[in-house]
Amino acid sequence: MTDATQQTAHQTPDTVGFLYPGYSAEDDYPRLEGMLGDSVRLPLVHTDIGEDAHRVDALLEMGSGARLAAGVAELKERGAQAVIWACTSASFVFGWEGAREQVSELEETAGLPASSTSFAFAHAVQALGVEKLAIAATYPEDVAEYFRTFLKSAGAEVVSTQGSGIITAAEVGTWGKDEVLRMARHGDHPDAQAVLLPDTALHTAAWLADLEADLGKPVLTANQVTVWEGLRLLGRRPVHDRLGTLFAAGG
């Protein structure tokens, strides 16, 4: 390899592609890309959300293989080196094994390393070395319970689960900083070593440092861990002081 080729290879950005359902908080991804710098690219393709409902039957259809496969070609054209299904609820509702099958099918379709937001949470919890968790969810209680069960399958102990009863991602996407902080506080628990906010429809990228300062412990949010997971698949451990403990520790 010539020096010029080595230089070009060195300058090629790490590119993670995201399949994002519908339109809610997708602007978190360009925000995170801007914070992480020129060496990272985070292209995003919107998948067909179907019925916008935090309801199990709708979520199972939202996360179907056909809906995910439809966006893969565009992500590959945009240089994706790994692909992430950027949705928590439409992965964990399949259960641990079902979510694994979902990712395996996505990986086979894309011919690239793949994962989902649900597994991103599991891997982030392991990376931080925390065991006792609190869930502060936008979802109805029954859907939030599926996430608790998923995390239990990953070996974590969930000491508190709070749902907010919101049915649509569209409504979640309208929440601002005050609503996000209020939900996080309400969902926290004295025994929890970290608080998880598991909805990619929720804007959080701009407020990660504020969330942790307010709660005094690590806070993991869906879009944050989704980006971290994609970079983890590429062997990257970026450090940033405004993206929470997960990035401050370098994963």
C-alpha cells in the first residue's frame, strides 16, 4: 500500500447506517454526528412505521424483516459499514431470541455487521459494569414490561419500571427537555446504578450531560446507545464529555 493510499484509508470516516422507524427524533443522529466529529458518519433511512402505536401487535409488524430490508440498499449506497435497527420497542417485543433472529436476518440481508437498539442497551449496561437498573419509559406499562424482561435475559436486575402511557412515537417526539427530565426523575430509584430511557422517538442527545447531572448517575438513552453500538461494531470507542458516562468512559 502506498503512502497516498494509506492516507486515504486513514481519512475514510467510520460510517454506521441506521434504519429509523417513521419521523420523531431522527434529528438526534445528525446532532450526534456533529458532536463526534469528521471521523464519523451516521446516515439514516426512514422505514415504514405502519401503524404508529406502542402496542405489541403494531410493534411486531413495525419490526418485520420486510420493513427493515427495504432500507438496507440505500444505507449501503451511502457507505454504511454496519447497520443498526434504531428502534427499541420493535425489537424487544420479539423477546431475546426473537430479537436475535431479527438482527441475524438484518445482518444477512445487508451483508454487514448489524444490531438493534435493544441489544445496544444490553451491551452498554455491560460496558458500564452496572447491574441494578431503573427504566423510565415513554411506553404504556405493558410494553415497558417487555423491556424489563429483555434486560433480565441479558443478566441485569431491574429495580424499578415506570411507563408513561404514551401510545404514539409522534407524541413522544414533541417532548422537550423539561418533559424528559421529569420522566427520568420519576423513573429513577435509590437502588438503581443507572437509569434507562428506551425510546428512539425521544429527543435526548442535547441533554445527556444535564440528565446525568440531575440524577447523579449514568443515564442511557435510546439514540445515544444506538450510535455507541454501531461504533462498537466497527471497533470504535469514541470519548466525548457531553454524551454521558457511556462515552466519557470510552465504552
